[in-house]
Amino acid sequence: MYPLRPAKNTVGTAYNLVHQDMLLQDQLKSDGAFAELVVAFQQHFDEAISEHSYFSAPVVFNDVMLQKYEPKSGGITPHRDRTDYRHIICLFVLEGFGRFYIADDRNKTNAIEIANLPGDVVLMPGPGFVGLNNRPFHYLENITQERWVFGLRHDQSKLD
Ligand SMILES: [Fe+2]
């Protein structure tokens, strides 16, 4: 990956306002370890789902994002990922600790904590997963140790 840059502190407006406190990079070096991970994971993923019908169209992991959260970072407040992110969202937790939740809404109603230790891959549905239009609210807080996450997504806007 190339050097990280600070993410915008806020995204959206008014009721949809999301606060985030992270560094990120979304451009891959073509010859780096992350590029190898993308190729290998895409291959394993395709094999794993080949006999299932979870998705109505091929899943193409064409969007990458490396995120770094410093200790005591504010994390990211409840939000849903963009509608262009289809099918499935894969978050590889590389290092560090923070508490990750899904919830029914921005007010954290019925929040459920999701295990996300280093080595875990958190999978979240996107629109199109098993024919549904599911975009769960999710958030990250209580970062206690420098946290690195590599995200893989299918960005439909890059394919249309
Ligand atoms: Fe998100």
C-alpha cells in the first residue's frame, strides 16, 4: 500500500452525520503483499461459493481499503456502507483491539458486538446477498491498541 492519509473527520450531514477518526489508504501497489492477498482471497472465495447461490452476480473484490486506528481514536460512529458496496464486505483484522458492533439504527438500538480479534475476518452483507437489500448499521469504538484493518469490497460503481 502507499502511505496512509487522514480520513475526513465527518461524512454526511445532519441526522446522517458520521464521525470517523482513522488513517486510510485505498490505492494498492500492484506488486505488494496486499495485492497478493486480494488475488488469493478472490480465488478462495470464488471456489468456496461455486456450488452455492448466495449471489446473483459475480462478486469482484475491486475496492480495497487499509485503515489504521490509533489508541484512543474515536473509531467510527454508527453508519451503513455505501449502496455501491454490494454482495459482501470483508474486513480483515490485522492488528490491535477495538469493539465492533452492528445495530438496528444510528442510536445503537439492539447493538450486538461482533468478535473482531486480529486474524478474524468480519463478513457483512451488502445489497444483493441472498437476494436481500441488507445494509447493517455498524460502528467501532473503544480502540485500546493500534488497530489495522484491511477491507475488501465489491464496488458496483466501478463496474457500471
Ligand atoms: Fe463501514
